[in-house]
Amino acid sequence: MSKYCFGVDVGGTTVKMGLFTPDGDLLEKWEIPTRTEEQGAHIIDDIAEAIDRKIKDAHIDRDDVIGVGVGVPGPVNKDGIVFQAVNLGWGVVDLRKELHEKTGFRVKAGNDANVAALGEQWKGGGKGYDDMVLVTLGTGVGGGIIVNGKMLVGVGGAGGEIGHIHLEDEETEPCGCGNYGCMEQYASATGIVRLAKRKLAKSSADSVLRNGPLSAKHIWDAIKDGDALAVEVAEEFGEYLGKGLAIIADICNPKIFVLGGGVSKAGDILITYVQKYYKKYVFHASRDAIFTLAVLENDAGIYGAAKLILD
């Protein structure tokens, strides 16, 4: 019986890598730089070389390796073909085929957010639930949807792009995707800062938010301290995110929402505001969905990639 598999999470700055047992025990993790020069031409070679070095250093028999799972920041279809991973400089890349040819191992690939969702469902905040949505609240809003224990990928690998659910018709600033009024314009770390700046411009009320540079952490600290204007921002943030998640639930009816990303470090108070508005807008059959925080943090991607190759 094979004893090992590799989980690889390709980011714009570093490639995170993990050596796992089939039971999901992380034996070792490490990183290599992501070389994005020359349209990312060296990335696959670097991953293959790093795997080969680890096999040699750990004295692993190649016959004991199940394969390699990979998460990539871009749309990836069911055949492991990547369609424009802009942060890597890639256009269309047959990742599964190319990495298999360079390693000799079986390879599976997926979008990094979807793969991270699989990791949280396997060994993280969503463990034990086959129907789960991971929501990553960082610079943008990402996520992954797990249905019956499987990633919802979509025909072109763009399933789970939850941050681009349209929520606001009157928005005048464009989202990074080019559209207007996307959920991530309000429910991300940059989004809550946008909401706070707009609130401060319209109000003359005293607030600690007027002191010093604004950041998501600054705002959530003020919310926890009961700053009245900050609490108004939290209500607005919670309504946007709660409404967006209600839309998702009306489509896939998950048992649990797992909230991750930098904004999730605000803790349980985040859930308080989001769940309030989620219950207001969602169809009654999904009203009792569980809300919890992610636990794997930056390791979710390598866990999910390992799980990808094990399935």
C-alpha cells in the first residue's frame, strides 16, 4: 500500500508544499519561491525538482508515492488544465500532464480556493460535513463550495467565485474583476475599510476610526470596544456578507459555512454580525446552517491538494 502523497499550493510569491500520509498526517512542510519571470516558465520544473529532492532526502521509495495534488490561483477544469493564472504569468497550461511528465507521478489540480475548501472540509473547520462552503475574507473574497464531499468546479473551473456575487446596483467604483457592486467590494478587508471611509465622510460623529490609518484590524478592534460608528460599519458589513451567503445557501443548501482569511482573525464577533443578516435573507430550509472559523490557516491549501490526489 502506498504510504505518501504530496500537497502543493502555488501562490504568487511562494509555493507551499507538504508531505502527507494517506490518513492526512502532515509529515513535513516547506516552501520554495514562485519564479513568475518568463511567464512562469520555471514553476512546474521547480515543483518537480522540489518533490524529487524531498523523496531523496527522506529516503522514500518512489513506488510508495500515491501522487501529487496541486492548487493554483486561477480557473482549473476537471482535466487539470489551468486557464489564465494571471499571478503566475500563465495562459492555458495543462498542469496535470506537464507535472506528470516531469515527476512520473499521478497528478490532480484545482483552483486554490476550492482546494483550500477541500482541506478545511477534510481536516479543518468543516471536518465531518460533506456539504460546506469556505469563505476566505482577505484582500478580496474567495471561497470554495463542497457538495457531497466533492469540490464544485464548474465547466471552466470558475465554480466558487463567491466574491463576485452582485449585491449593489448603485456602486460607482469598479471591482478588480471589472464589474460593479461585487460582494468583495464590501465584505473583504479592503471592503470594510471602504465602508468605514464612506461612513466617516458622511458622519460628523466622534469615532476612534478618525485616529490613525484605517485597517480592517483597526476597525474590528473599535467594534469590539463598542465604538458607535464602527458598530454601524459592522452592521453594514454583516448585511452585505450575510446576504451574499444567503444567496449561496439558496443554491447549494450547505450544512456549514467556514470563515477564513485575515478578516476571520476578528473571531466570533464576525460570525455574530454575519449570521444575523444571513438568517434574515436566507430561505427557511437553510436558516440553521452552522457558522464557524477556519482552523488550518495557510496550510488549508496543501491539505486540500493532498486530499485531491487521494480521492
